[in-house]
Amino acid sequence: MFQRLGLSAVTALSLAFPALAEGNLHDMLPQPIREAGVLRVIASSSGSPPMMYVGADARTLEGLEAELTDALAGVLGVKVEYTNGTFDSLIPAIAADRADFAVGSIGDLKSRQEQVDFVDYVKAGVGMAVLKGNPKKITGLETLCGASVAVVRGTFQEKELAEQKTKCEATGSTLDVQTFAETNAAVMALRSERVDVWSGDSAPVGYGVSQSGGALELAGPIRSIAVLGYAVGKDNKALSEALKAGLEELLKNGTYKTIFEKWGQAGTMLDAITINDAWL
């Protein structure tokens, strides 16, 4: 695992030398990358745990995607040079050849495949958390009638819960949907027992449960609705194939699983690494 320098407005270069490349993986990289010994990666630092975020020192890039990318570079036998970017700058940076690939919870969508290719590495979706013991025995949307739910405003989950509320009311029951400006407030509503359930994106829900010290548990399975991937230039098929092969090696040797479990994301692991496998 690489130790990372903090992100600056320009770039951050990983400190450690890359691990010995596995087999012929290094040879699969495009020649310019092999000669430079560096993967230029533009990363979104505006995210939240557990995927990718800037740490407490306001400089260090942390999270599942940061660790996965470093491990991937290791098996490919190169270093990682990170460039800090906003989410909406990631794909344009690839098109302008300012980076080899982009990372930062980028959804593999059919509409985006017109601009870039995706090497998919994680499922994204919806999850729900409850207090330990699951007092109201909630296992999914259909079991929410009569409960109170915390959700972040403007999200897919808020729309989904509004639809479920209508269904509950049609049966003579209720569903109290309480909206909050950000995730931490929704979590605090659950932990202080002001609501029965917290509904949110699968990554922060899974991470929140893993970091709760046993105070929280998942309510039913994570429901996957999309896949996320590295964004690579359409004209750089060799790099896409090399990244795919490197991720497959991490999947095979157990590193992929170890990283996902560390960040509470075992339920979002893929069974196989794919390219351009958009669900939406």
C-alpha cells in the first residue's frame, strides 16, 4: 500500500516506490506510461468517506478509491501522480489529455460513454441503517410503513421515500420522512433515536455502520442501481485493458476484498471487473 502525499492545487506524488509488477501487467501499459513510470490521475477531492476525500490535515487524499488506485498502480509497477480536480472537471481533463484516467465515484453511464470509456470497479446504490437489534424489524422499503426515516434532501432516496409514503397512506398507515441538509445530521437523528431508519447512498451507509462501534446495523441488503469506474480516454484502449487486468489481479490476490472490507463496502464489491458495463 502506498503512502500518499497530500493533494495540492497541482499534483501529489506517492512517496513509496511501486511494488513489483505482477507478471506481464506492466507490459500492458502504453509505452509513454511505462517509460515515465507514472500514472497521471485526476481525482475528485470533494467527496466524503468512505470513497475519496481529503483527510483531517486538509492535504492527504484518503478513502477506498485512493487506496484501490494506489494498490492498482503497485501491481502495474508504476507510481501515481494525483491532480486535484472538481467532479465536473474530471471527464474534460481526460478529453484534454491532462491525465491518464480519472477517479472520484464517477458513474458509468451510457451518456458518458460518448466521451470516455469506463473500467468499472464498484457497485453503487441505496442502503438503510437502523439501531442495533433493528427494533422495528425493517428489511426494505415495503416494511417502512409506521416508521420514521431520516434522508438527505434532494437525493434519489428522498424521491423513493415519497413514493413509499404514498403507498403506506393508501393502506391506512403512515411514513414519517424527515429531511436533512447533509449526511451527518441524518445519522445523528438515527443515533439520537429521533428516527427509526436512515436511508442514504450505499457507500456512506455501509461506512457509517462499520464505524459505529456496533451501535448501528444494516436494515436489509444494499440495493445496487449503478456501477462506478475509472474514466479513460476513448482512444486509450490499451490503458483500459491494463487497468482492468490490474484490478483483476487485486480481485484474485485478495487485496480488492481487503480494501472494501476495511471501508465497510463489502456489499458493493463486483464479482468481475468490466469495461463500459453501464446499468443506466
